[in-house]
Amino acid sequence: MTAEGTTSGILSKRGSSALQMAPRKKVSSSDPLVSHGRHFGRTVFALYSYPGLLERLTNGSEEEILHVGELIGKGAAGARGDDTKTLKSAVLDWIAPKGEAIQPPLHRNSKIDRGFNHELTGSLLCPAGLDWNNSQTKEHLRSGELLVCGDQWPVFLYAHHIYDAEDPWCGLLRSRLLVCAYKHIFTSPSSVDREPKATRSGNARLHGMNSATIASIAYVATQVRFALTSSSVFSRTDTTTDSETFYHSLLDLLEDPDESKEVDELLMWWNRQVFPASSAAKRNITANSALSKIRQKRLALKQTLNLPMVST
């Protein structure tokens, strides 16, 4: 087994996503790779972000390479468990009407009344394109007669929870609820209600993260979706919540080259919300501004200089 082959196996999206199950073998929680694995599971960061990892994969024995995978898996599973636990309670604060209590009340330590069983969580989980206010739709969702698959995205993914069937990209993955959860996980729970600042403590800063990633957005969306459901145990194979299908359906869209323009705009929006000091959060140059004219002129000059000489 080569290090390169094992590396690609460890980093395979389908095989080592944030939903990967915990390793069976007991590994040491003090190894730094467990901490790196926690971040990897949330963001699917590149290997070179983790000091010493490439060396261990390149020069290590087959046993050492497998052990590295177990350490990363342990960290990823631990992070997912911690995030699931903390979001279960925190999400109630974010969905409560401003200045009001949720009615009827939802318990912080029990999820049995969530999902389509409750008016508020049901309205957020209602698949985009369906009308929660339609009594028949609501009843079918609650009874299970209308089965919701993982690739039927809930309306809470959209800004202001509004879905436009004519423009399904509009507002997608730009809801306040997602931003609250993202800050809670990556920049610290106390940062949720504060304006973004350049300097932060938290998971992002600890791992040198200064911009949002596609996988981190999909991960947060999956965690919030699960927090709103009535399911008590997070499982990749749970066909009721269908979390794995949901997670990968988002990744499939966000990694589609044909959607690159919309995805680039989405990542820039996220960086402005969470990492405003990052270069990735800088705005595009305004069209027809003096700066854009200077850039265009410089580009035209470079292209002219690079033209091949024509012999006469």
C-alpha cells in the first residue's frame, strides 16, 4: 500500500466525509491528529494544513498509515458528536420569534416534539416548493405519508426562508439560521450575536481557517437540519432523516463546475459574514470604475505583448 493511495482513500469525499463513522479500533486522544481530524471532518481541509501529516503518510509503514486514518476518523466523529449535542439546544434560541418564547414550548434536552410534529420546526423543515400552510401537505408530512428524501432541501436553507421556483439559486444557503450555526461551530458560541471581527478564538482560528469551504457549509446545513428534526441519534444510515443523502446532494451541487459562478459568489458572501478580514471576502471590482479600467488596460497590454511575432 502506498502513501499516495492511502491518502486519496482517506480524503475521498464519499469515504471520509463529515459523516464518516467512528473507528472501531481504540486510538489515543492525545495525538495531535485527533484534533486535526476534528477540523477535517467539519471542513475537509487539505492535508498540508496539518503539520507532520504528510510525513507520516509518506514515510510511515502500512500500519502507521492506517493508524493516521483512525486518528483522523476519531477526531471527525468526536467533532460531529460535540456539534450535534451543542446545537440541539442552541438552535432553539435562533429560531425563536424575536422577543417571544416558542409556543408550544420545545424541550432543550429532548427532540421528540420537533420535526414536523411542531409548527415552527415543521415550517423550517418543509421541503422547498411545498406549502407548509396547506393543511393537507402538513398532515401528510406529519403522518409520513409524504416521505421527504435527503435531496429535497428544506426551506430554512434559503434567506428569509423564501424559495423562488423560478430562480432556485436565489438565497440558497444564505439564511441567518445557517450563519448562526456556522459561527457557533467555527468562531465560538459567543460570536453568534456579535458583529464579525478580524480576530477570533475558536475552531477556525486554532486551525488557521480564514475562509469558508464548500464542505463546511454543507456540514453546518446537515447539523442544523438534524437539530430541527425529531430524531435523537445522528446516523449516516438513518433513512428517516436521510442525512447522508442530504449532505452529499449539497456537495454535488457546490462541486459542480457548471455552478462555479454561483458557488464563488456564495463563498464570498459567507466570507463576508464570518471572515470579513479574509482576502477571500473582498468585493469584486466595480464595473466601469477607474480601477477596473486600469486593470483592463493592463490586461490588454499583456495580451498584446504575448502575441506571437508574424513573419513578413
